[in-house]
Amino acid sequence: MGAVRLRRARGSGGDGAVSSPSRPAVPSPEPRTGYRHELYPYSGPDEFLEGTLGFIQDALDGDEAVVVAVPHRKAALLRAELPEHKAVRYVDTTGVARHPGRLIGAWQEWIREHTSQGRPVRGIGESPWEEARSHPEVEQLRYHEWLLNKAFADGPAWWLLCPYDTAGESAAVRELARCHPEIRTADGTSPSQDYDPQAPFAFAPLTHPCDPYDEFVYTQGDLSALREKIAACAQQHGLNGRRLRELHLAATEVASNSIRHGGGRGVLRTWSEDHRMVCEFRDAGYIDDPLLGRSRPDHSQVGGRGLWLVHQLCDIVEIRSTPEAGTTVRLHTHLPG
């Protein structure tokens, strides 16, 4: 395959020439034997293009495929600068953009498709930070970034670049640095001094339920009554039809797990906040695998199917679980309008 140089509208001299973009000077990496996860803080569209186009060019020079999963506006910037190339694939993130619990499963599918062809793969993945409208969404996106390290620890060798528009948010960058083993700057790529391998967001306290909230203690034989409690709350906030049926399915799955694995009983709380209906389930059980439910189950898998379904049916799923305090699961469903 002949070398392909990426087109930049700026600095082309106006003659349509194709030239290599300016970009951070990243040293050639050593041969990869595992997963690389790199944070790229940038400011504005020019820096976004410098880092991402350079990353893509290095991949093409090494005969690697690239999977690009970024918000639509950023994808448009790249498409305007990058000639069509069969090694660069843009994936549609519409179905998972505002659902953090579905993102790992999506990446596993995208990477599996390319590594099955025997070709080295890189990815560019910018989480939809601009669309995150609430504290739980932001926290779950950060947790997703950390979980990627665990999800691909034993998988195929590939390299994921995570651009993040700093917009003066130095505190947010520090939090994300805790989730990424490496950081890319104009001086190159270096280990993240703040990286925390111990799940920094897994056990952060949940926010307090909004008053007023309804509470219902359930046990064996109470699932019908539990669904009625949820329907009554949903009706007050205009949630009905398909979305209410999906919430009922997810709630039934979580409550059934409480009865089977959480000491035979649980406590349901329901309330609304920030245009979302929240159903919280508490029980005495313990979930020891933070990735449970985030990957599509295969036909031979035992367990985990129910929580995977819950992530598909709800917009946000928050889970806190320790042997001492038990398990809390919060299901968030966006309200109409």
C-alpha cells in the first residue's frame, strides 16, 4: 500500500497539495503486546485535529486500521481533512452516545470486527461529554473510561486515544488522568502520574435521593406490587408506553436478583430529578465484578445476562456494591420533554 498523507486545509498553500499535518511529536512506540489507553487533552478544533490526524497518519504509515468513534461534529472535522481511506472506519455512536453502560460492549464489537482480520488496530474514542447533562452521567462516563482498562486487559493488542476538550477544566483533566495510563501532549506521550488502578470512581458516594421519594420493601411474591409502585410514580411524570415497559423489565430483573442473591428482600425507592425518573434498589448482596452487564453475553456465559439487559433498557445504571454495605442499583430513565 502506498503512503497516504492527510490533507490539511490550513498550511496547504492554497494549491490543493496534500501534506502531513503538524502534530504532537510522539515517539515511535515499542511493539505492543497489550492494550494502550491514552488521554489527549486539547483546546479547540485545531488542537483536536493536530492530535487525531497525527495519530491516524502514524497508524496508516504502520499499515494499521483505525476505528473513529467521536461525536458527530468532531467526525465532520476529521472527514473534512481526511481523504477517504478503507483503513479508517467511522462508527455510528448514536445508539450508545448517552448510555455509558453500553459503550464497552460497543467497543468490544468494533475492535473484534477488525482484529479478526489479523490487522493491528487503533481507536479514537471521545466520550460524549458535551451531551452529559447531569452529575450521574458525567460520573458514569468517567467510570467507563477507567473500566476500559479492565475490559481489555487480557484482550487483543490495540491502542485507544481519548481526546478531551479541556475548556479550562483542569480539575476534570486530573480526574480523567486517573483513568488513563498514558497522556499525550505536544511534547509526546508519557505515563500518567495520576493513573489510579484501583477504580477511583467505583465507590464514590451516591447523591442523596431527592425529596419527596416513595419507599417500598419487597420480597418473594411482591414483584407485581413493585411494578405498580413504579407505574404510579411514572404516571405522575408522564412516563408511559414503551419506555415504561422497558423500565418495568429492568426493575423486575434487578428486584429478582435482590430476592435470589441479596438476602431474599430489598428496598425500592422512586423519585425524579433533572428530568429523569430514578428507581433505586438496595439489598444485602454483593457484586464482585464491575464489568458485569457491560459486555454482550455469549451463548456459553453463565450469569450477567440480566444486568446486560438492564443496561440496554435504561439510560444510566449506577451500581455500588461492597461486602459490608451490600448493593445499591439506581436505574435512570429520561422523562419525556
